[in-house]
Amino acid sequence: MIRSKVKTYKQRIGKNRYLIVKVFQAAAAKTGSGNALATNALNIKISKRKRKH
């Protein structure tokens, strides 16, 4: 993987609030002989924070 950048922000549409995740990735692979695989696989885990009262 060459580069990975993640932007997250919240947007309100009507009464609902949405979490928007934008992922920018770039991958490259080179080989002299044989096979090479460049993958843009991504694992995202979204968890809600507990509020302290």
C-alpha cells in the first residue's frame, strides 16, 4: 500500500444524523518475474462512544 487517508464527518439530513467515511487509498505492486498482487482491501470498525453524565 502506498497511501491511505480516511476522512470522517457527520452530516444532518432532516432529523437524522449520518456518519460519512471517505477512504482514499492507493496500492502498487512490481515484480521481475512471477506474479504480483496489489490489493486495496479495507477494514473499518465503527463504534459508538459512551457518553459520561
